Amino acid sequence: MFRMWCKMWKSGRLIKDKTVCNAEPVNRTRKIFDGIDEVCREWDLAKPIWLQANIRDFQTHSRTRFNQDCFAETIPFDFLEIHVIEED
């Protein structure tokens, strides 16, 4: 089972969170993008752009933060954090 925790932060406080699960037999990258798509749809957000710093953080720590620089439109929060908490 693949699980990814998505958290929305504003002013140092957690304002929304969701754990996305995926048991389908697809690769890790597909599971990550599908999870982000699901959260963005549910929270009515544009999909974030993966900057080089996001890619590096995610490869190293299995977590990253998307701030205003990663979104094409203005966001009503400080950053969106994703963290892989379980992999098959």
C-alpha cells in the first residue's frame, strides 16, 4: 500500500490535511502524481509546478513543500507539503 500525507499550512498552523492511498500496480511516480491530482481536485487548487528544489528534496527525503512560487495562481495558504509515509 502506498500512502502520501498532504498538508496545507498557513501562519505555522496546519489548516487542512489528507492521506491519499493507492494500491494500484503502477510505478511510484504515477502514484505521487495521482495523489497530488486527487488533493488538488478536492481542495480546488491548481496543480503545483515541480521546481528543481522540490525534486531534490523529494528524492532525498520523500517529502517536499510547494510554496507560492510553485503555483500559477495566488494561493490562500503559505505552502502545501507532501510526504510519502508508506510504500509497498
